[in-house]
Amino acid sequence: MSFLTDTNGDDTEERSTPSEAPAASSVSDSAPSSSAAAQPPGGRRRRTVRPREEPSEVEQALLEALQNRPPPPPPRVNSSMEHFLLGLAPSLERLPLDKQEFIKFKLMQMIFEHSTVVLNLDHVDPNN
């Protein structure tokens, strides 16, 4: 059983049939492949970028949009009621889940009972 070794250090894979193996190894051992010789040492060619004299229409529009951005909106300020309710959250979260739900229900019930909105829940006859 014989193994082919690549002595030039390339990680290229040789594809050959078993009968061609000795010929392929002699070719790869004697001369580096032409593709490896044509590439620069880094393995990739660098693209030279030539500076343009003036930006294109799209680039100009992008530059204008970036320069004319509206200022960010001011940070939202919470009302005193929001601060109060947010202050209750840590205490409420420490309670068991069933107690949390009961307290939330009672708060909504109290708000509903003290609401000034009048609901007319009587059935209205469309024929009148």
C-alpha cells in the first residue's frame, strides 16, 4: 500500500485513478502547480481602488441624508403615576403568583368602581 504525499506544502487534492497514482505523484512532486505560482503570497489578489473625482448620485444622496438627520427624540419622561406604579412592581413580584393576580384584579376593580365613565349596558331595540 503506498501513500501520496505532497512535498510542496499545498493543500490541493489530487484526483486520479489508482493506475495513474504514480504519474500524478511525480508531476506534483517535481513542479508546483501553475495556479499556486500565479497567486501572490497571501493567496488573494488585492483590488486597487482608484479615488473618484466626485461621488455618484447615490453616494451624494446618502451623504446628504446622513448629514441632515433629524435629532433624536427627547427621552420619555414618566409621570408621577407611572413612577408610583413602577415602584410597586418589585414588591408585587416578590409575592406568590396567586396573590399577584388577586392584587392586580383588586386594583382593576377599584379603578372600575371609581371610574366616571357611565356604561349603558341595556339592550337597545333596533326597531324603535
